[in-house]
Amino acid sequence: MNIFYDNLINLHELHLEFDRLEIPFPHRRELIDLADSAVHHEVFDLIMIELPEEHHTYFLETFAADPSNVEILGWLRGRIPDVEDKIRSRGEEVKEDFKQKIRSAG
């Protein structure tokens, strides 16, 4: 599924890390899905903390209607200072955490 912030967080490199694990594909796919979900939850956590409460309903309804709508990011820019940098940073933190865990397991 495409998400409005996909251009800010490159998960491909993390997927490559999972591909290096010598485990069956279905299990790797589960790990990739778990990592994608973790990134998504962290980004949403960031947005819901940073976004003024009076905008939560609009954001959630707009996202639910079309998660890939890149105009959501433009709308967030007007309500959360440096939102793109914050999303990138949070995504990198989650990716690095997963990479460290993968490397320690391999």
C-alpha cells in the first residue's frame, strides 16, 4: 500500500537486510511486514503527538479515505513545524533499530 510519506522513508534497504537472512521467504515476508507496520505506527505516533488535537479527526478521516494522498503531507506542513524532517528521522530510528536486531541475529 502506498502511504503519503513513502517518499520520506526508504524501506528498500531494510528489506534487503531481511533478504540476507537465511530463513524461508514466508518468514522474511512476515518480518518485512512487521518492520513496515512498526514504521507506520511510529510515524502515526509522531503525527498524533505533534498535531494539535483539534486536527486529529480531519487527519484520520483524510488518511482513511486515501492513504496515498500526498496532499496530506502539505496539509501537515502547515500544522507541524519540520514535519518532513521529523518523519524522516523517526523512520531512520526504526530502520536502524531493526538493522541492529537483524545483524545481531545473523
